[in-house]
Amino acid sequence: MLGLLRRRVLWPLGALVLILIVFTIQRSYSSPESSVAHFRALDKSDSLGHVFNSTLGFEDILVVGMPSRTDRRDGMILGAALSELKINFVDGVRGDDVNEKAIPVPKDRNNHLKGPVLGSWRGHMNAIHE
């Protein structure tokens, strides 16, 4: 009985100690190349250096949203500031404000975009035009 109890306690304890030793050894041999600081310090001439700027390598980062939703805009501004990103806002469009002649016609003519989906489509098309 005592031998069985020792085995039940010693095996998990031994496995835990072994795992801790492996993690300690692995951590001591880890190179600075795997750290985030290394990637931030990349030279601009490096092939990936251009994506570590305030627009992630793109010309602009556009955020499509309704002007009335200041809560969402504030959240995006705070997130961009914390991430050191530069964003530009494009005003969203209400689906009711889209001219009926501007609605794309699908193959199934009875299944066209409606309501908020139509407004979202128009807002993204406006962002593409910018």
C-alpha cells in the first residue's frame, strides 16, 4: 500500500521536475533572434523592414465606420495609439442612403443587398476609391 502511494506521488512529481528542467535549459539557450525586440530592431534595408512602420507596410490603414459611432472611433484611436499605428477614417454609409440605381445586381435578381449590408458595401467601395 505504501509503495503504491509512493509511486502515485513520485511519478507526477518526477515528471514535473523534468518539465521544469527542460524549460529552464531551453530558456537559457534561446537566442535574441526569437524575441520581439529583434524584429522591431530590423534594419530598413531588410526584406521585412518596411512592414514595421506605422502603416504596417501599406500606404494607409483605413477604418470604415459610421460618423455617429464615436465610441467605436474612440476605441480605434486608442488602439492605434497604443500600437503606434496611423489610421484614417472613412465615413460609413447607411443602407437607406444608397441610390437604388447604384445597388449591384446579382445573378439572382431577387436577392440583392439590403439594409446595413448594402451600407457596408457602399462604405467599403468609398474606401477603395480613396
